[in-house]
Amino acid sequence: MIFGIQIIGVIFALFMTYLTFLYYKRGNYHLRDFGVWMFVWLSFICVVLSPTSFGGLLNPLKVSRLMVVVGTRPEIIKMSPVIRECERQGLDFFTLHTGQHYSHNMDGVFFEQLGLPDAGYNLDVGSGSHAEQTGKILSGVEGVLVKESPDVVLVEGDTNTVLAAALAASKLHIGVGHVEAGLRSFDKGMPEEVNRVLTDHCSDLLFAPTGGAYINLVSENIPKEKVFVTGNTVVDAVNRNLGIADGVVDVFGDLGVEPGEFFLFTLHRQENVDDGKRLGSILKGLELLSHEFGLRVVYPVHPRTRKMIEGFGFHINGMDLIEPVDYLRFLQLESRARLVLTDSGGVQEEACVLGVPCVTLREAAILRGFWSAHD
Ligand code: UD1
Ligand code: UDP
């Protein structure tokens, strides 16, 4: 579309140049007026064709081909507003799915519900150790980049998908845009902290959600010109889908819980769930809370945590353990929970946007500066 506007601009200017010339030939213009008009029209052509001026205004990223990368549930949700905007602007883009998440309730259901176009590529890397998963994504993404030659690769967040895709693009000198850049927990023990720091340092465009994230980046000597404070795409996703949810789903009827009469709980961080003692004590704490307040705990269990609960042989009482739910049902639950208890980055942010009280079950939160952006 942008290219089309530029062509129309050039044709228009050439036509006007021709008319000016005809008028001059007929003696309607003096030589000086003719010179002025020719200068105007030829300058117009230069401006329209220049990628950094008028053309640049129409195409702020100054790219002609974009590759949008997703791999896990939160990336699909948080990239959905970006993908919609690419569609709206008629940009030349395609989506690459690494397949880090692959179960229908962690992946396909979000594409369906958010009305996203099918991914052009799915690497189907699946689960594995950090090195195995990251390595598979790195080489899979490289193959697609060599074939498709995009100008910029957009990644979102801090998963293994994000680091591997950013690294593959960076090694091929393809621009990397990092959505949700600059969040820090300052705890290198978390795999996500390593992913987000390394991704930021090999990115060319850093889309910081908040002023706090901007400060984090600049204090790590990332040049200011590369950083854009954009807000958080989770806000766009919530605003767009919350209104839709009530007309389409009824999670309260499905689960038999009353709005406002339950706690919503999620837990999946490696540091919380892979350690049996820690996982056991968090689950025990939730059981006590439910008993103390006489409220049910609705707990959509992440597949990682399900595997751990079964592996440790825990028997859980006083909680409604359910499969992960789709986005609209989850938003409905979140918006009417008495309290949210979570170790999820995305769920914390959504609770903030929805104005629902939230307890973060983590040693270190990554949301420095998040609140100020949405006050
Ligand atoms: C990953 C991200 C984490 C993010 C989370 C979002 C990394 C290092 N971690 O953690 O930052 O917050 O996604 O949910 O990138 N499994 C399934 N089906 C699936 C996906 C996973 O059953 O579709 C199970 C597998 O047993 C797998 C385990 O969950 O071994 C963990 O999956 P993995 O993608 O390695 O990490 P997450 O804990 O999901
Ligand atoms: N979510 C969902 N269904 C669920 C649990 C979470 O749709 O059963 C959504 C939630 O609304 C949020 C995102 O998944 O947008 C958070 O994903 P997750 O907790 O897996 O990852 P994190 O944000 O911690 O990286």
C-alpha cells in the first residue's frame, strides 16, 4: 500500500511536470516561472521517493518486509495487537511460529480466538532442555531468514524463542525489533532474565513498555536513539478482548463459580514449580487461604506445573484444578476475581490493567516502572 502511494505521487508529479512544460511551450509562462515550477515538481518526486522523508513518514520502521516471531502463549497474545496493526497498515509481513508451545490449549486456541492469520512457518521445535530448544530455534529461524530475507524481525518478551530468533537475525545482519524491551528482574538465576538482557543487547529497535524500562536500557549503555517508549501491548489486547468476552463465553456458568467469589491462581515459573519443596509449600498456602476466607481457588494448571505435580505425587484439596483456559475465558475470570495470585508476568500486568488486586508469587518482579505507565 505504501509503495502504491509513492507510485501515485511520482505519476502525479511527472504529469504536472509535463503540463508545466506544455504551458511554457505555448508561451503561458516566462522562463523564470517555468524554472520555479520544474524545481517544485522535481523536488516533490525526490521527497516522495526518499525513504527518510515523506516515504519514511508513511513507513516509520522504514522496512519493506517484516517477520513476526511467536512461540509461546503469552507471545501470541501480546503480539496479536502488533499483527493486527501490520494487517491494518497493509505491511508486507509474515509470522513464524517456533512451536515452543504446541498443545492446542497453549497455542492454536489463541490464533483462533484472536482471529490471527496462520503462521507462514511453524518450526515445531516442541519441548526440550534450554540448550536443545534454543539451538533448534536458532538453526530453524536461520533457514527461514535466508529464504525470506526480511528487513526486520520482531520478537516479544523473554522466552527461549525470543533469544534464539533475535540471535539468528542479528548474525545475518537483519534488524531486530524487541517488543517489551528493558524489563529486568536483576536475577540472572531466571532463564528469562538471561534471555531478555541478551536479546536487548542484540536488538536494533527496542520498544520499551515504560519509562522504567527505558532507564534500564539506557543505564546498560544501549544508545537512546534505538529505544522507543511505546506502552505495553498487553493493554491493547485486554482492551480489545475484554468487551468481546462477555458476549461469547460464560466461564462462570462453565465452572459453577460466582463472579467475585473466588481467587484466581496461576503458577508456572521454573524456580517455583521445579523444586518440590517450594511447589508443595505454595500449594499448601493456597489451600489455607481458601479455607481461611471460605472462597474457592480457580487454578488453570500450566502443563509444566501439571507434569511437576504428578511427578512429585501431590494430592491437592480445596482447589479447582482445571486445564489452561482460552484467552476470553481467562480474561473473564481475571476481571471478576476477588484476588489474583500468580507468578506470571502477563497475568500481573493484566490484573493491573483490570484494576484487580494481585499478589505476585516471585522473589523478584520484572515490572519496575509498569505502574507509572498506566496510572
Ligand atoms: C515458557 C517460557 C516462560 C514463559 C512461559 C509461558 C522459556 C525459558 N520459558 O515456559 O518464560 O513464561 O513459556 O507459558 O522460554 N508443555 C506442554 N505443552 C505445551 C508446552 C509445554 O505440555 O504446549 C509442557 C512440556 O512438558 C514442557 C513444559 O511444559 O516440557 C515446559 O515448557 P517450556 O516451553 O519449556 O517452558 P514453559 O515452562 O512453558
Ligand atoms: N492465560 C490464558 N489462559 C490461562 C492462563 C493464562 O489465556 O489459563 C493468558 C493470560 O491472560 C496472559 C498470558 O496467558 O495473557 C500469560 O501467559 P503465561 O502466564 O503462560 O506466561 P508469562 O506471561 O508469565 O510469560
